[in-house]
Amino acid sequence: RDRLRSRGLGDVYKRQVKYTGMKQIFKGVFHRMKESSLLKRMGEVKRDKEFHNADTMKTCLIFWVANREDGEWMKKLTKGLKGVKIHKLCFVPDSFSLTPQQDIVYVRNEDLGFGGKILNTDLPPVLNTPYDLLLDLSDRSSALIDYILKTSQAKCKIGKAKDNFESDIMLEDVQHTKELIEGIVQVLSELKKY
């Protein structure tokens, strides 16, 4: 009995760190498998294209990745789209915490199940609605973000130029959300409906 050494708390903590690291690795592998399945499920999306200017537009879906400046640019954008019914869809990164608002549909990586199945029941109705405009303010790409942008039935999609997604109207050389919003408001004021 005296020969058996009892383990100290240091050993327990070391094991926890090892298991946490392994858990993160497995979580990442499983997420990449889910993303791969989702990308395989994405086929050609058919939608009606129609371009509206700021005067003729009735509905708009704003899509962005959550960040700390959301409120600041959202006020500016809604001011530039007076009279337009605005719907909001926000992708929340894994490590980001926020206080949910009722008028926003939130999407997270955990909403992606095995086989590429979308687990968030609020997302399909948003994607199937033929908004007059989808404003893509997202600043990154992932399988879930690409899926949202590609499968949305919005009649016109505007955003900054990206490698994995082509908007109907792309704004190039835009670095910040504020610049993107200013460019979008300008484009919408000059756009002719067709």
C-alpha cells in the first residue's frame, strides 16, 4: 500500500489538457466532414433574377458575420434603405458570444449536422424567400456561409468580391464594412430596375 504513489492534482490537470486538445482535433475533423457533405449536396440553384433600385425594392435580407461593430453599420444601412422591409441573418463564429435579438436569425457551425443536413429550422424559410435583394456583408468564407449565399432565392445578390462566391453585383477593392455599405447604397441609388 505504501509503495503505490498517489497521483497529485497536477497529473489530473495534465490529462484534462490532453483530452481537451484531442476533443478539439476530433471536433475539427467532424466539422470538416460535415462541410464536405454539405458542399456535395449543393447543386445548381435556380432562382429568378431581378434587379431593383432603392426606390422599387420592397424586401432585403442582410447577411453578415457577427462582430463588435454590428450596431454601428446596421443603423447606417437601415437609414439608406428607408421604406424597405429588412430581414437579418447572422453567422456567429464558434468563439463569439452575443446577446440574441428577436429580429435576427442566427446561424452557427453547430447548425450543420452529419450528411450536410441543416439542423437550424429557422434557416430554410429564410433561404427559400425570394427577397428583392440579399446584401452579403460577410468577411469570410466557409462551407456554411457559401451554402447560405448560393442557395438563397434572393432575386439579386450584392457583396464584395470573394473567391468562393459570385454575387450578381460585386464591389471590388472594399476592405471594411463601412466602405461596403457606402458602395452598396451608391449602387442601389444608380441602379435601374430590369
